[in-house]
Amino acid sequence: MKPAVFIPVKVRTTSGNDELQFINTAHIIRVYENNKIIYIELTEYTTLQLHGENIHIFMDRFVQ
């Protein structure tokens, strides 16, 4: 069995604060950018927002 791979991301919460969370990469469905906000859609229908990050630099985290 393959071990879980987690990446650190600063997620914008509903209260407007950025908090560090570790996301299991196996649960990511898609990543896209809209109006300079990166959105990460997860398998359990959760969408996370990342502010102040470049999508190309963010996606470099997945290169192995």
C-alpha cells in the first residue's frame, strides 16, 4: 500500500483568516485559478481557497 502524501497549504477560512493545513494529495480532484485565487476541489465536495500564491509554483509541489 502506498503511503499518503500530504502537502502544506495556507487555506483561507470562512472567517477570512489564512491557516496552515496539510492536504492529502490523493483526495484532490482538480486545481484551478480564478481572479488570482487558487481553488482546490477535494473528493468530499470541499473546495479550499488559497490567496497570494502563484498556481505554477503551487503545482510544482506535485512534481516528483
